[in-house]
Amino acid sequence: MRRVSVVGVSGSGKTTVARALAARLGAPHVELDAIFHQPGWVGLDDTEFARRVEAATIGDCWVVDGNYSRIRQIVWSRADTVVVLDLPRWRVMSQLLVRTVRRGWTGAELWNGNRENLRNLIRGDPEQNILLWSWTNHAKNRKRYRAAATDPRWSGLTFLTARSRRAAQGVIEQASDSG
């Protein structure tokens, strides 16, 4: 486990797990959201996003977190391990609600000057409401990553699925033992 992609629905703990894995491996942590979301929540165009992700995953040891299908080929073709965080929906939603409210209340900067807007929690558009986004994508992500684990294109990858916080901690400890 040297080049790791951590995936899962919003609120599943991708960044937390990726940071811990990176620390254990002595590897850079690459947060795809931090690359994609420019100031004012403007997303990078696909070409520039791909270029930056390629540059971030050149080395022999790194940990990437994020679910961007447009650059999955780049990340997974270079990875040796995919960690899938597949926590129960109730756990994800509770973690996400607490995280979103905490960030919104404190005004914590996420990436490039961007901050959570608590008003988005009352919006009915999943593109603006992170809770709705996570709710609507939970089952889709589960299906997507289960299919990927058996897809011949990704047969060279080790898929590790964590269905609980304890299992995620086990993945982190495994990285320490094998890294």
C-alpha cells in the first residue's frame, strides 16, 4: 500500500482517513476537492483538473481522497490500493451534519478561501445542499465501488472496504504495518 485512493460518499470520512494514511505512510495527502474548487467555488475545467491531478500523483507514494469520475482513470491507473468507505447512511448523515454545521458556524476555510454556507442546508438542490448530495449518492456510490472491485480494468488494484469507523481504523493500521 503505497499509492492509495480513498473514496466514499460525502461525509464518510475520506479526508480524515486519507490524512491518517498519509501520515502513517510518510506520503503526501492529495485532496481532490482542494484542487478542483477554486476561489468562489469555481470548478477547474477538466483539462486543467486532470493536469494537476497527474502532477500530484507522479511519485511512488501518495494518498488521494475524492470521488471525481472524470479523473478516476488517472488516479486508479497509478494507484495500488483503493480504500472504499462504505459506512451506513445514518452514520454518514450524522457525521456530515455535524461537520457542515461546525464549519458553517466557525467560518472555517475549506479550500482556496471557500467556506460552508449554512443557508445551503435548506436548499432543495443536491448540487448546493451537501446533505442532499450525500443522501442521493449513498446507494449509487455503494453500487459503483462494488462494481469497480470486480471490474477487470481494475484487477491490479487491491480494494479494501471499510463499513465502520473501526474498520477504517484497521485499514490505517494495516498501512502502518505494510508501509
